[in-house]
Amino acid sequence: MSSFSLLDLAAVAVFLVAWIGYSVAVEGSARRRPSLNGMMDRYRHAWADQLIVRENRVVDTTINASLQNGTAFFASTSLIALGSVLTLTRSADDVLTLFATLPFGTQTTRTTWEIKVAGLALIFVYAFFKFAWAYRLFNYGAILIGAVPPRGGDPEAIARAARRAAAMNVVAGGHFNRGQRAFFFALAYLGWFVSAYVLFVTTVAVLTVMWHRQFASDARRALKDNDDPPDTDDRRDP
């Protein structure tokens, strides 16, 4: 670690704190001010409520298949990105010269460069595991949708089966969101290849954009301005 300056270490620390802090804020904000992801989780449960009353559930399996396909696309993309990152080590000398000539760029050693590349590779490995697991969970969700008893059976058993399918879908969506989050923060991490100063800027920029999308975007207003499905976690007096 002696090849890294204190500024580099501080920039990486800010990057990690921003990533972890943002994840905690988004995933733990349901009670205070729900994020866009949290609001959509409520609609996953509303989807399960509609699943119960439908005779033909082809539409439900189609929706689940579309979620699986999107997850598979991102899992494949993360592997492609990982392969591209690993090829950076083969042309390190040329790339080091290029980055050193950029505005705010700094001269760095080959060892430092390889450590930075390894860090970026780890981000894409993390993303792949999240997307691959989300794909598997959406597959489980498809099975749980098929396991929901048809109309006319025991209402309590039907409701429990639908809740299980919704809960599995929420968990799968959570892992998918974490994989996408890794992609976004990988863009911020690229700033470190130029210099620590750029990493500070790119981290703040990505964090700002993502925070706005979750808490102040037009997509969130589209949900907030309309009737929300009932929150089954809330216990309100009549």
C-alpha cells in the first residue's frame, strides 16, 4: 500500500462510505421516506393480490419471465465487463502514459495500476454474483407463482402462497438492485484511474444522480401522486 498516497486512501474511503451509506439509506428508508425501490416493492405485493383473483395466470408468468430476461442480460454484461477489465493489464504501459497526460492525471506505477484494475474487477465480480443470484430467485418466484392454488380453494392457503411469491420477488428485486448499484459505482470508480481528485468528483456525481432518482425523481412522483397500494406492514386504526 506504500504506492498509494494518503489522498488516494481518503478518496477510496469516501467511495466505500458513499456506496455503503447509500445502500443503507435506500434499503432502510421504508418507514421515514420510502425510496423508489421501496415503493415498487409494495407494488410487487399488490401484484400478488391481483394474482389471486385471476383465473388465467399467463400474464403473471410473462411478467416474471421479463424480469428474468432483464437480469440475465445484466449478468452477461457483467461478465463481458469483467473480461474487458482484465485485458487492461496487458497494455498497462501504454494506458499509464495516456492517463498521465489527461487533465488532473497523475503519474502512477504499474503495481498501483494493477491494484486499481483488480478493484474494478472485484466490483464486476460482485455485480455478477448479485445478478446471477437474482436470476435464480426470479426462477424460484416463477415456481412459487405456479404453486399458488387456483381460485375456489382455501382462501387462507391461497393468500399464504401469494405472499410467498411476492416475498421471493421482493428479495430477487433487492439483489438485482444491488447489482445495478455496483454498475453505477463502477462508473465512479473509473475516476480513480485518472487521479484521486477525480474519484472524489465522480463519487459525488454518481451518488447525487442515484439519490435523486430514488428520492426526488419524476418516477417516484408518478407513484407518490397516485393512490398507493395498501401497506400491509402498517397497522392503522380504522
